[in-house]
Amino acid sequence: MNTVLIKGGRVITPEDDREADVLIRGDVITQVATGIQADADRVIDASGQYVLPGGVDPHTHMEMPFGGTTTCDDFTSGTVAAAFGGTTTIIDFCLQEHGQSFGDALRAWHKKIERCPPVIDVGFHLAVTDLDGGGGAEALAAVGGQGVSSLKLFMAYKGALMVDDETLFRTMQVAARTGALVMVHAENGGAIEVLITDAIAAGHTEPVWHGRTRPPETEAEATNRAIQLARIAGCRLYVVHVSCVPALDAVARARASGWEVWGETCTQYLFVDETALAEPEFEGAKYVFTPPPRTEHDQDALWAALADDRLSVVSSDHCAFRWQDQKAIGRDDFSKIPNGAPSIEHRLQMLHHHGVRTGKLSLSRLVELFSSEPARLFGLYPKKGAIAVGSDADLIVFDPERKETIRAAEHHSRVDYNLFEGATVVGAPEVVLSRGQVIIEGGALVGNAGRGEFLQRPVSSAAGSAAAQLVGR
Ligand code: URP
Ligand code: ZN
Ligand code: ZN
């Protein structure tokens, strides 16, 4: 059995920050202690470096048909990019097509990982777009048996992915029964559609109108609505890509009330602001993601909420469309620009440089936001997101002093631009292990595509407690 000993690193988890050795046998961690003496096949000297649990990114869109095109990273290229950035698990959104059974939707997503196999482990959420077409409530309840314990609903993208409140609420009722976690893209898609139509009619076609037609109130209204509906249904709720103060306030109020509501933000909302959308020569299209980039005031509020647990996770929402030929679909009409941005590779480096080195986040909190909390919420902890005996040996040996400048020319996604082009960051993964195998080392990929496994995710141990709370109300 392959044995690896990581010696002398600073081992960081949400609970702990201490110098220790980590011993790995096969896929798993077998010992965490100082001064381990073992006859290992491989010894990695981690002195002066951090040892972190591999990242868990619960929000990605690989090879996803959307906006008249398909995201340009598949499960091979996207997971390679993830691995270079220290992410060792992704959970991707399987999109149900209208009229498609839930089983067929999941089979279609499994085909994608068979055709373009991942280098790291992968789970799926199911995005419900047509509850009755999928087979109804009982068929939806059954997807838990296929290792899919989270259900996503889009409250925006009218005419495409958006569901009505009845579908949203009925799905929440199913989740309350099974313990699945409901995830919402919270924006008022109807109001946004009217604002877009008005803007186009007035001759406003530039990317900057993407932001102007999606004001923060549309996000706040839908966030509030989802929270209240989840409360009635009695399900647990996870609000994806929270971008602005009024939506954050809704999540914070719910959490302060003790409700089982969690909010996620994404790397781009912390670093890209609304002015990027106004960049000339169609450069602004690179920043057309949804919700749109907001103000510096919103960014400050998101950082504060990450520190004090009003927000629980930073994901990437990696949804990569090439600027040259895919974003270009909307050159004459901002509403046709495929929505989404690439950021899977630089989540850790950006958070470390701008969060930890500036004192906004402790190292332990960084680990929690990047790895442990998403693992917990999505039923993977302590297999993932932990450095503990029995956990998968998904680990990063991180050099806190290595300086790098981020450039599209050097990143590993297939996309032709980088959101953080030219940013210099201090701190970078040196070695990345996935289930005990070194997959990244010395800036090179050494793991094989195809070694990643599909993760059967049970409902989290917290499942069902929201429903239980409401019984007898
Ligand atoms: O713009 C985004 N975020 N695109 C991906 C789909 C979604 O809304 O998450
Ligand atoms: Zn979304
Ligand atoms: Zn997304």
C-alpha cells in the first residue's frame, strides 16, 4: 500500500493550527502527530509550509449548455484547473432539461464524466427545472438514492432555467421530507426580464447594462422569498452566490433567528466590482456573470460576513465561456452574452493573499470557507474537508511565501481570459494530493485524468432538523 509522510508542516484545520506530521496509507490519513517515524514510500518535507485540507468547491458548471453555447471546460480540463489551485473535490450542477426524467438528467451528467474523466473527485447536485416532467415529487425524492443530496432551483433566467414559486415550494417540501439541501439562485427573474426588455428597447446594448438590469433589490427580494418559503416547507436552504448587502442581510437575519439557512459568495464578488462591466471594446463582457459584480461597499460587507459566519462558503461558480467567440454572441445585445465567469483555479490564492495576509480572515477560517464547511453542508465531512485519521488524504502543501502573477497565458482552464489578470499574489500550492496520490507537484500535473471518483453523498447529519423544528407549529 502506498505510504506518504508529510513532515514538519503547519497543519491547519478550522479547529487547529499546529506543527505536525501527516501519515497517509493508501487513500486515507492514518496518523497526525509530531515526530512520526514511519517507513514511507515518499516523504514530503513541508517545513515552512502549510498543510491544508484540499478545497471543496460546491459550485461549478462543467460542459454545461447555457445561453446558446456550452461552457468551455469539461470535467477533465476543469478539474485539472481546480487541482492546480488546491481544489480536490467539486460538486457540479446536473441540469435537468424540460421534460427530461431526473434519472435521465443524472445519466447524462455521468456520461460527461465518463467521456472527459476528472482528475479529482466529483459530486453532483440536481438542478430541477421541471418537477412534473422529471417524474414528480416521488421521483425527485428518489434521487437521494443515487448519491445526490442537494437540489438546486433557479429563480432567474426566465424562459430557460427559471422555475415558478409552486415548483420551488414543492421541491422544498420534498427536501424537507428527505433531508436534501435546497440551493437557490435567488434573483427575481420576472422583474429582471422586464428591465432587460426596457433597456434593449431604449437602445442600451452594452455589457454595463447587464448590471443595471439586475439591481440588488431583485436579489434581495428573491433571497427573502426563498428563505420564507423554506421556512414554511421546513427545509434547509443554501443561497448560492450572495453578492450584495440587502441579500446578505436577509441571510444574516435568518441565521440570527437560528434558521437553517446558509449563504455562499464567490471569489469574483470579492474582487471584481461593477466598474469592470463598463470596460471598453467589449472587455466588460468578461465580467458578465450573475448576479452581476456590485460595489466596493458590497465587497467590504461580504468580507466582514465571511469573517463572522453570516456567510459560510466561498465557491468559484466556475462557468467558463471564451471571450473571443462565446461571450461575443452578445456583442450587439448584452442579454445574449452567456452568463458566467471562470475562477476555479485561483480561489485559494486570492483568498489567502487578500484575506489572510491582510488580516481579514484567520488561516483556520480560510480553511473552513474553502474546504471544511462546504464538505459539512454537502454531506462529505469528515471524508473531505478534514485532516484527521480516516479522512481522505486530500491535502495541499502550501508555500505561504511563493509569489505568482496570475495570467490567462499560464492558467489551466480552456478559457481565453482570466478574471484576475495581472494580479500578483503571495502564497501558492506546492504539492496537491488527492486520496493519497500526488496530483500536482512543482507546477506540473502528475495525476491522471480518470483517477477522480464520483462521490455518493449522503444527506448531511443535520438533515431533517429544520423540518423537525416546524412539526407541531
Ligand atoms: O453567471 C453565472 N453565475 N452563471 C452560471 C449559472 C449560475 O447562475 O450559477
Ligand atoms: Zn446562479
Ligand atoms: Zn452557478
